[in-house]
Amino acid sequence: MRVKVKYFGYLTEYFGRELEVEAPEGARVRDVVRLPPDVSFDDVIVLRNGRPAKPLDRLEDGDTVSVLPHISGG
């Protein structure tokens, strides 16, 4: 199963903008998303096909997972 993972913001410095990942059947979001050592899923926004996703959500062939850092400021 092939899944596209897109990174945004400072995460592109670690992983580039887009990766195509070969994942086993039954893979979950946490299985394809890579994060820097000092970053957890609580520190990012994850979308699956444009909708909010959780680390344990199952993926399907052709899904796109987007990983965005939280934005702060004012």
C-alpha cells in the first residue's frame, strides 16, 4: 500500500516536503509519520486526506497524510 506523507513548516528541514511511503496493510498513521526526536504527536497537527487524524487511525492505499507544526503568535 502506498501512502503520501507531506510535511510543512520547519519539519521540511528534517524530511523534505513530501515522501511516498510503502506501508503494510493495516498500517496506522503513526507507522508512516516520522518526527524529530524532540517532537511528539502532541506537538503537531496531523491530517489524513484533509481531515484531522490520530496516530492510531488506520490508513488505506492512496491516502495523503499531512503533518503541520502548531502555529503560535499573535
